[in-house]
Amino acid sequence: MHAIKKLTRAIAVAITPLALLSACAEQPSIQQGEGAETILGGLAKVDNSRADLAYVDPNADYARYTKVLIEPLDLDNVEIVQPDATRSMVNRYNREWELTDEDKAKLQTAFNDAMEKALQAGGAFEIASDGGDDVIRLEAMVTRIAPVAPKDDMQSRTTARSTVITQGGGSISVAIMLADGDSGEPLAIIKDSRSSMNSNMWSVNNSVTNMAEVRRNFSSWAKQIHDGLLAMQARGNAAAE
């Protein structure tokens, strides 16, 4: 996990991958030629990516990867933007919003479950327990959380304001690195954020609804990683024909 922290700081980037490479107003494409924007010597920028930023190795042999090693979600350096009391229509809350060890464990479990389910869909990939030359290593870290309401616990919400109505739970940003499971060489670096704050739907904000929103985001990103890897495999196979 130290590798993704170092890379993320070095190039100032964080999810969704490869062919997020699908379903854009303009078709995503990997920059090529002398003018291509590259990082780390070989990762080329993906134009029109659905992610905030995406870089991939266009020359990697993706067809040989049949397994994915999912590293635990890194939550050690999350920037938490404290909620605006006026946005959630509540008074000033009692303490700052923070991630507890229990919160981190729940997030790691939700992330791993979402990735395992999506990556194994259709039988294209197996979940690996160790590295290897047919393995992609997936390392992810949450970089920023911006909740829109006080945390749903006894210390942060008094009985008088325990029911909170908001436009979604807030926003979350993550960074992902996909790397060769044998050499550790990066295959993709991605940065992306998801926000529900622009939604017109107002609903109850509590620990259950917030966690459901996080799971939906993780599942969406996981499916995009799965579909992106398949797209890169198809791209490589087509080039080889």
C-alpha cells in the first residue's frame, strides 16, 4: 500500500479505471504519439474518461491477467471536510466528524465485498490471495470524505436533532492503482470523486442510509474496473490479430 501512497502524492491524483472507458458523451481514448501526456514513464492519459483522472499502460498484455489481488482499502490518510450545519438544516453539532476503527473496518469490508462481487461476475477473473504473473494487484485508498451532516452517533447528535434530512450523504474521493502482481509495475492510476450533494432528492440522513450510499459508490466503481479490464483485454486481442 505504500506504493499507491507514494504515487498518489507524486502525481497528485485519486477512482475508476481503465475504460471508464465506456459510456461517455465522447468515447474515451488513450493518448498516443509524441504529444501524449504520460506519467511514470509509460502510463498514458485517458481522454474523456468518466473518472476525474485516468492513466493506463497502453502496451501492457492485459490478456494474461486472469486474477485480481484486492488489497485492504487504505483509510490512514483521509481528509475529512467537516459538514456545514446550514446545508443539513441542523444546528451546530457537538463534535467533529471522524472515522473510528469500527467505521474503517465497515468501509474495508464493504469495499472488498463490492470488488469481489463485480470482478468475479461473468467468470472473467478469479480473486487471488497472492501475487503472480497472471495477477493484477488492486490497491485503493480513500483520500477525502465530505459528509453533509453531523455523524449519526450519540456524541454528535442529541435527541432533539437526531432526525436529519439532507440531499444525500455527501461526497467521497478515492485513488486506485492497478499493478502487475509479479513485478509491481503500475498498469493504471485513477482519481475520481462521487457526490450526492447536487441531488434534488431529500431524505433521512443516518448511518444506514449513508452506508448504503457508500456501498453503491463502491459497487459502481468495482463494475467499472471489471468492465475496464475486459475492454483493455479486448483492445489487446484486437491489436494482436
